[in-house]
Amino acid sequence: LLIPILDALGSVRRAEGHAAEAETVYLRALKLLEKTDGDKSLSLIPHLKLLAGAYAALDRATDAEMQLLRALSIREKANGPNDLDLANDCAELGGFYLSQKRYAVAEPNFRRAIGIVERKLGPEDASLVPLLDSLSEVFIKQKIFPPAEPPLRRIVWIQERAVGPADVKLAPHLDKLALLLFAENRFPEAET
């Protein structure tokens, strides 16, 4: 009963801009949970992610990374390497690295998440779209455009199959692809 209250309190403190106080509360909740459930329990994962968020808000990237890596490790040991929740953890870690401009470590995390989703749900599953978009961002942010194109084209391919070629949901993806082609001076392709 105390742990959800601590989580809520930590979230309120963080939302109020008091990340250091949120850290203290999250650490207390995590310690209590480790005592009751053990230090390798899946129940720790949401708490580790809350703590990582507090650390990120405090510009303590190394501490945030450690919590996210621990969460990923716990999930992989408990559920195996092909778990869809593990794909989410990989994507979250990749997003963290992307926000830190650590592109070399962001990319393999997004690729791993994509691989898991493809194996579990198939190559046309719509849940691949945000993962592919994040992968393309790894390259776009570095202004390395050629490797960003295949994930963007794949997003368009997936979305066309899911919603049809004329659906409005396809527009942002086509726009992003067109902007990429313009950046590469491939104007005729970008206009089509």
C-alpha cells in the first residue's frame, strides 16, 4: 500500500519541478520493493524507469542510463530475448540515448526492438512505425540521410497497407520522406 503512494508522491514532486525530492521518494519505494519482491523482480521495472526519469530531469544521465539498463536486464532474464515488453524497453533506452545525442548506442537499441517486434508480430505490424521513425531520427539528427531513407520508406509501406494510400494518417510520413529527399537534392523523387 505504501509503494503506490510513494510513486504518486514522487510523480507529483517531479511534475512540480522538484526532481531531487522525487528521486528520494522513488529510491525509498524501490528499496521497499526490493525487500519484498527481491532485486531481480519484474515489479521493479516501472520503479526503475520512474527513477531514471528523475535522474534525467536532474541531468544525471549516467544514473538514468544505469536504471534503464537494469530494467532491461531484469526483463530479459525473466522473459527471454524475444519479449515484446523487452522491445519497449529497448526502444525506451534508444530514445534516452537519442535524447543524449549518443547515436551509436541509440541505433542498436532501436534495431533490436524492431527485430523483436518483427519476430513476434510480423514485418507489417503497425507497432513498428514509431520504432522505424526513431531509427530514422538517429540518422536525420546526424544529417546522414541515406540510411534514414529505408526506415521511412518502410513506414510508408506499412501505413499504406494498414490505412490505404489516400488516408490522412500517411501524410506526416510522406512529408518526412519528402523532406529527406529534398535534403539529398532528389527533387523529382520528393515531389512524387
